[in-house]
Amino acid sequence: MKFLSALLLTALLAFATGLYGLLPWWSFAFTSFIVAMAIHQKAGKAFLAGFTGLFLLWSVLAFLIDNANEHILATKVANILPLGGSYWVLILLTGLIGGLVSGLAALTGSYLRQSPKS
Amino acid sequence: MRIVPFLISAIGTAGLIVVLNTQLPVGGSKTPRLGYFLSPQQGFWQNAEPVNASYNGNIKLAGLKGKVDVYMDERLVPHIYAENDVDAYYTQGYLHAKYRLWQMEFQTHVAAGRLSEIVGPDRIDTDKFFRRMGMVYAAEKTMKEASKNKDIKAAIEAYAEGVNDYIRKLAPEQIPFEYKLLDYKPETWTPEKTYLFLMFMSYDLTARGVTNDLKMTNARNYFGYEDFDQLYTNLQDSLDPIVPKGTVYAPAAIAVTAPASVDSLYYGKTNNGGTAAAPLGPDKNNGSNNWAVSGSKTASGRPILANDPHLGLNLPSLWYEVQITTPTHSTYGASFPGSPAVIIGFNDSIAWGVTNAGRDVIDYYDMKFKDSTLEQYWYNGVWNKADVKEEVIKVKGKPDVIDHVAYTAFGPVMYDVTYKNESTKGKYLALKWTAHEGGQGLQTFYDLNRAKNFDDYLNAIHKWSCPGQNFVFASKTGDIAIKQQGAFVARWNRQGDFIMPGEDNQYMWQGIIPNSENPMMKNPERGFVSSANQKSTDDRYPYYLGAASDFPVYRGVVINKKLAAMNNVTAADIQQMQTDNYNVFAEMARPALLKFINESSLSAEEKKYIGILKNWNLRNDIGEQGATVFRAIWDSLETAIWKDEFDRSPLPLPWPDEPILLDIMLRDSVYYFADNANTPDKTETLQDAVIIAIQKATKTCSELEKKGELAWGKFKDTRINHLLKIDPLSRLHLPIGGGVHIINATTKTHGPSWRMIVHMTDDIEAYGVYPGGQSGNPGSKYYDNFVDTWAAGKYYRILFLTKEAAEKSTQMKWHLKFTNS
């Protein structure tokens, strides 16, 4: 239950910070960090909740945009980067990048709350 | 708190963010900031437009005087209906920005020498090149002069306001894709940028001389003037000029005389040492076709006008289609993102089009400076003070680069001790260019948009100075006309083909030819007018037009031949003609080649390819192998004839043009250049050169055939590059025929950038297509949706509607309402 609420809250707050185009793209690192402090879990779980929250948020958003766009831009970008022109790989990479930053931020938050013994 | 793991993971998080927030060097370029670029709420994903997006909307623009309605048709062409002219240009600026903002800014950055600012130190030389040409200086000067006309000033300012209103409303996540890729932001648009863009067109269409004059000077020095004049002859036997041969002209209003020292100082009886080629120069193939057929030759009895400007093909396209309707005029055509009004198009009374005049309006003068501070130069017997302008070039990620450019009585010093090629040997070369003289800028097009008849057309084009154009015209009332118009230098023979002495005013331009003497033709007996960048007149014209290499011959020949033979012409006939792939050069050159071939001495493989050449239908259609074989043999022949001699020059020389070699072949003369200079014990003849060419071409062709690329379309491999030359954003391997010397002048990266046909019936029947799409966004389905239609030689029927008709039309898909409150 803790895991799921951490995950959802992470995604929700990241989405909210993303609505303000003037904030840097990595602002969610703070919200993920705070969520991991507020909903305390062990390091591994905290990382996973932080990672999954952003992985799902970013890859689902990318997937929806890409679908409506019929893969026009994603295919081009997946050739520039280069990912062999696969929009699927690009969507997963998007999720992975967001997930890693968020997961590490959550891990940091979890360590801040954790006492050495627990 | 677990302090050690906390610190490690905190540092790890921060480190990862820093890496993902930095442009990392990969190969020669840099990645975008990956975290930002991939962020679905901020990065490139935001530029992926839903394919079923609606373009309806209500937009408030505070600066509007009245209300503007824009109907977008299914091709995303806006039809602007405004209550006054200024509002129309305001809206045009807004729409250009909405669909083409990145391109508008990028192109003007190129013209202003500001590329290093966005892409880094690689482009410093390019930036210096444009600044040293005086592009900004000229744009400012033109703006000052053109702004004296209140209407032009108001139009360009309203346009800029429209662009800026769009930029101000632009959410950070909505900035165009390329800004995100290169990681920078749009800046404010200014009226000066419109003039910078027009300067870029002047450069593209008139500045071949910046490389050519240097190479021609090298050639004159290398061969000596007498041989030079034979080799690079200005005679063009096949020429069919714009104004027919035999036309009688009044004596020159400006009596030009060559200076007394011309033999020794200029034609080069004294060798003044070499120079090298400039690093850049516009494409040699920049040209165009236009023609108008009078009612006497059409099925309807009304004129038909056609135009296809040949330019470098890019995405986003140079052109943007638009209809502008106000109480003063209703006009449709291709506009330049970056400039208000329509550039090539028609209104409800007339149609117009342009091709490049190709006249030489740019020259070098060899200057003497006191020292490398560039402060004083020797002119007319005294030391004169030069105006030294400081150019500050900002460089992305590096300190600014400061460059100094001296301005003389002739113009800016392009080459000096700090900016040179390996063999300029400390020369100071000042550039004189009509584009530096100011001018009325956009006035001609502003007036053409509103022209009602021939007199309006003539008044409008007489305000045009640079780049010189052949303006073709047709009206509903039945007039057709063509006039070569611009500020053309009154030259003596070969003046300006080479670097000129600049120590006094003897070699200075002696005047600009009055408009009344510029070549013109109205309603000729033959029932058509045309131009295809050939010389505008024969040698009876009382001024020197420029070196023959500036004027391609063959497209003009085939266009005039076809038009002369046509009757009962329809718009469909003109479509077919505009996309025609017949190769009139090959028609002349093939027999000249074949007569040198002794078939019995050929190998089986050589015979096979000669067979293909013989059976070729002389069309450069995509499937024709003969077109490739012909090109391979001809290119090999040019190499066999010229390369050995020309490689001996330490400095780059221009190879003589194709008509010159063809003429040599036709005359079958014993030719000095046919002898391979690298085989001193043997004297090769033209026949030997042809045999060598066939052997080489056979090798090339058989390799092509193995790869399945012998068909012309595969061999030519036309592509439309994104402005940043990024392949995934470009369109590659397009199935389209045509080529150099062909009406469908599509080469690998160059060709008809806008095809337009206008039939002047009561309800105008017009067709158009360009290789691109209305949206500049690579994430839009409207980015390149015209490309396949264009490649197939097809057209769109243009919708040219009154506001009432547009409101009711089912072909108008979206409605944008602009108000000021």
C-alpha cells in the first residue's frame, strides 16, 4: 500500500511540476525526494517506487503523444539519436531516463529518513 | 539518517541530472540536453502534433486595428481576409511565425553572420564570409531607404509585430523542434530581419561572382588573355535570347569606355599574380523558367502564365502559400517566411513571375593599404581614410571572435591579411555590389500585389534593383510581357569578369543602365514571352551583359521551341511542359559524341552501353538508363579534356562550360586540350579523348548497374535536405526525373522550388505545388506532404475565393478569428 501510494504520488507531483514550462525538466527530482521522505520505505523499495512512478508517467505520456502523432516525429528522432528508427525504443528510453532520475532522488530521500538500524 | 549512502545517492542524483542537462559532444556535433529533450512535457514530444489536430481558434492580438478572418484549407494554406492592409500583414507575420519561426530566424542568422552563435566554432568562417560581404551593412542601408515609403514601413513593422506577438505567447514547451535540438531560444523579430532575408536572396541570386571572379582571374593569369578569351568564349552559338535575335536597340544612354590602361593592367598582359577561390558561393544552378502565352495561342483566348524558380531544395521550404484579401487587393501566391506580401503569384487582374537575370552586379577591386591596420588606402593619388567596422561574432560555448572590416570607396574589403586563402598573398580585395547601394526593397512586390494592368506592373518593377530578375506578366485583359529589370552596371567588354585595379577611379562603374533601356517585350507577334536565365539579348544590345558562363543556354532553346509549336494551349499542356524531361543538350551532344566512335574497336561491354546511349529516347525520365550513360560519358570526356591541363595550375580554375566543349566537338577541330599533358611522348586527339571517356564511363556504368543504380532517377538520387542537413529530417531518394539543361531542372539537391501556372480566365484557374509543406514542424503531417505530389509532376488546384465563398466552402477546414480585444 505504501509502495503504491508513493508511486502514484511521485507520478502525480511530477506531472504537476511538468505543467509549469518555466520550471526545469528535472524539478520532479525534488518532489520524488520529498515523497520518499514522507512515505518512508526501505531504500530498495523507495528507489523502485520513485523509478516506476516516473517511468510510467513519462512512457505513458510519450506513448499517448506518439499515438496521436502516428509516430511521425518519434521515428525521425529515433533515427537522429540513433535508435534504429524505433519509436518503441524511444518511448522506453524516455521512461528510463525519467525513472532513473526519480529513482535516485527517491533513494536519497529514503536514506535521509532512514535510521542506521532500521 | 545514513549519512554515507545519503551522500552517495545525493551526489549520484545530482550528477545524473547534470549529465542529462548538458549537451554532450558526439562525433563532430553535440547531443541535445537529453533529459530536457526527452521530457514529454517540455521536450521534443511536445512538437509531435496530433495528426487530427484542429487549427480553429480565436486569437487576440492587441495591435490589430480591426477584425481578421483566416480560413485554412485542407493543405493548411491560410486565406487571410482583413479589413485593412496593415492588419493583413500583421496576421501574415503571426502565421509565418506560427508555422515557420525557426526557419525565419535561422535564415536571417545565416545572412547576418550569426551561425556560430547557435552551432559553435565550426561556422566562424562562414560568419566572417557573410559579414565581410557587407550583408548587414546593406540590409541597414536598404531599410533606411525603403522606410521612406510610409506604406512599406507600416507593412514591415506590422509584420514584425505579428511575429513578436506569436513569440510572446509561445509557451516554453511549444518552441519549435530545432530550438530544442540545438538548445537555444527564439529572439525578438525586427524589421531589419526582413531586409536581412532579402539580402540573403540577393546573395543567393547575384553573388556567384565572389568565387567566379577569383577563379576567372586565375584562369586569365594562367592562360593569358588571348587564350583565355578563346577558351572561355562569350560567343554562344545556340543562344535564343529572351528578346529575339535581330532586335534593334537605341544607342547606349551611358557611353561606357574602357580605361586606357586596360590592356596592360586588366586584360593581363602583365601578370598580377594569382588568387584563390572563396570558401563559399551560391549554387551555379540557381535559375528558373517563366513564360506567358498570349490568348492568340490558348484554347480559352486568355493568357496563361507559368513560373518555376529553381533554387536549393530545403525543408522547411523557402516558400509558404498564402492568400491575402483586403479592401485594396486580393492576391494569392508564394510568400517568403520572413517577409510580408506575396512574392510570386497573381491577383484578380494580373499574374507575375520571376527568373534570375544572372547579370554580373558584383566585382572585386585590388586595393593598396598603408599597413595592416586597414586605416588608410591609396586612392586617386592620396591616402584615404577607410571606415573600419568592428564585427563581434558570438560563438556558442567559446569567447567572442572580433573581426575588422574596412569600408572603401568601392565597398567592404572582403579579403585582407586576416581573412585570406593560401595564395591571396596579402591582397586587399574590396567588393563592389549593387546590393550595397540600398534600394526600395519590398516595394516592387508590394505594388505587384496590387497591380491592375500592364502600366501598374511596369511602374512596380521599375522600383526593383537587386537581385536583377526577368519579370513575366499576364493580365485578364489579354496583355503579356517580360522585362529584365534591376540595377544593372553599364559595363565595357569584360569589365568586372576579373579583379579590377582599385588604386584610382579609372575602373569604377561608369553608371547604372536606365530602366528604359532594360530589355523588354510586350505582346509580341509570336504570341509568347519566356526566360530561362539565358542572355537577355544578342550582341546588338549596346552594353556588355557579363561572361557567358553566367548564362545557361539550353533550357531557353527548348522552351521557345515548344512554345512556338504549341497552339490551343490549355493549363494541362503547360503542366506537362513545366515538368518535361526532354534533354535538348543531349539531342545536340549525342551525335557529336557518336561520330567519334569506331564501334569495331569497342569491347563487348562498351558496345552494350553505347547501344543503350544510341537507343535512348533523349528523355531524363526516372527509368531511363541512357540518360545515366550519357552523363557518365560526358563527365568523363570533360575530365579527359580539361583535368590534365587544369590540374597543373597551382590555383583553382573554372572548367569551361558544356556549350564550349560541345562546340569544339561539333567543329571537330584539332584541339590543343585533347592532348593529355601528362603523356609528353604522345599527342592525343579528340577521338582518343572520347575513347578514354567511354572506357571510364563503362566502368562507372557497370558498377552502377551492379548496384541497381543505372536508371536515371536512382543515379541522380534527388533529396530535399533539412536546413541543418540532418538526414532523418530530410526527404531522400525521391523518384523524380529531369536535370541540368532540362525544363524540369531537378538535380540532386536543387530544382523547381515552386511551380505555378495561372490561367487568366474570369474566375482564375491556377495550379501550384512546392516540394515541402505549409508547416515547418518535422512533427507535423503538413511538414512534407506536398513532396510526393511535386516529385510525381502533379499540381494542386489553387483555391482563390472571396470571403463569402470561403465561408461557405467545404474545402476550408478551419477558421481562425483574430480580434484586438
